[in-house]
Amino acid sequence: MSVVKVIELMAESSTSWEDATKSAVIQASKTVADILSVYVQDMSTTVKDGKVDKFRVNVKISFAIKNS
């Protein structure tokens, strides 16, 4: 039987929601091994001077827990 853990992260990008999602996975993979999937739970933006400034995502990242 395998065990999967889920963590929630927030990330942002000045380019796109896709880039923000990729950034979340890249950052998580620095300390978390065996990432299986990412679920985008929420998307939002910040606005500056009447224009979209940052793209933000709240994601859930699933990863396998290794059995000893």
C-alpha cells in the first residue's frame, strides 16, 4: 500500500497562472521528493495602475511517502 501526502502552496508570477503553477512545483521539489500531481485550487490576480500585475495560484501538491 502506498501513502500519499498533500500540501498546499501559494505562488505567483508576473507572466501567467501556468508559470505560477510551474513555480510552485519547482519550489516544492527542492524539499519534497516523489511529487505525483498538482491541483490548482484557486487563481487570482493583483492589479496595479489599472492593469494585471501578478498572477497567483493556490495549489495542492500530492507526493508519495516512502515506506521504510
